Amino acid sequence: MARIAGVNIPTNKRVLIALTYIHGIGRVKAAEICTKLSIPDERRVNQLSDDEVLRIREMIDADYQVEGDLRRSVSMNIKRLMDLGCYRGLRHRRGLPVRGQRTHTNARTRKGPAKPIAGKKKVTK
């Protein structure tokens, strides 16, 4: 099992797909890494030599911000917005959608499960 950027990547998958298991690397960046290191797309992780794994690891460490560093920088950016007290920071602070989505209905992912309102009764006929 290859370990890159602190993540055990699956051995039986293609390199292009296995690299996406690292937080901060998607399909486009994985393809970019493979082309720069001239690794064929159909190559699987268990077919990589130790030298190739080492080159992938060094390239990711040098050129990309991944895993812990990326998570830390994202959380620091959100904390900065909250400390500034700007509109986006207030939305983060209140746990509401940040990018202009409607909240009258929907937005359950950000707001959490619906809370029942006391005193509202069903009308029966």
C-alpha cells in the first residue's frame, strides 16, 4: 500500500483515481501530476515502482497544498471572515448558507433538521 501525503491510497485502483483519495487533489490535478511525471493513465498503483511513488510524493509536497495544510488554511480563512464581521463571516457564524442561496425553504444541510414551532396546530375537518 502506497502512502502519499499521509494517506494510504488503494493499491488496486488506477493511479489517476487513487490520487483523488488525497484531500485537495481532484481528477484534474491527478491527471496533471500523471502527465508531468509521464505515468500512463492505465497504470495501477500496485504496478508503480518505488521510485515513481517517491517522485509522486515529492511533487505533491513541493507543488500542491494538501490534507492538513489545506484544511488548516481553509479554516483560517473562514475564521478570518468571522473575526472581520463581514456578511460572509456572519453567515458562517450563524450556520446559514454563505453564497446567496434561499433559506425560506431548503438550506436544510446548513441549518440542520427542521425544528417544530410550538403552538402551530393542524386543522382537521
